[in-house]
Amino acid sequence: MEDLNRLDGDISEAFQKKQMDKVCSLYYEAANYFETKSDIEAACFFYTQALVMALEEEFETEIPDEEAEKITTVKEAVNYIEAHT
């Protein structure tokens, strides 16, 4: 549990610093600790949010929330970026 608390703090710090690549890798690492379906679903939501923010930062664009909700795969993310940049 101590490792999960450390990861949570690291994720919060990286998120505040807009280090989205680090946020994504930390969520991936934290996935080893998820035990319930609701934990996994919550992590997926936050992972997706971090991914969208990383894409916006990398490609200097803004993805509207209604569009971001439709991005569920890497291919969809690539297609969106190609179509809008």
C-alpha cells in the first residue's frame, strides 16, 4: 500500500507540472495494484485524461471534451491528430 501511496503522490506532482508522459507511465505502473473493476475504470478515466492532455501539449492543439471522450484507442488518437493539425 505504501508503494501505491507513493505512486499517487508522484502522479499528482507530475500532473501539476504537466509532465504527461510521466503521468502515463506512472498510471501504467500503478495498474499493478488495482484489484477491483471500479479501480481499473477510475484509472482508465484518469489515464485517458492524461493522454489527451499530453496530445494537446505535444501537438499544440486543444481537443474539445466531447471529442476527447470519443478517443478510446491509440489509433483513434492518431486519426484525430492527423485530421486536426
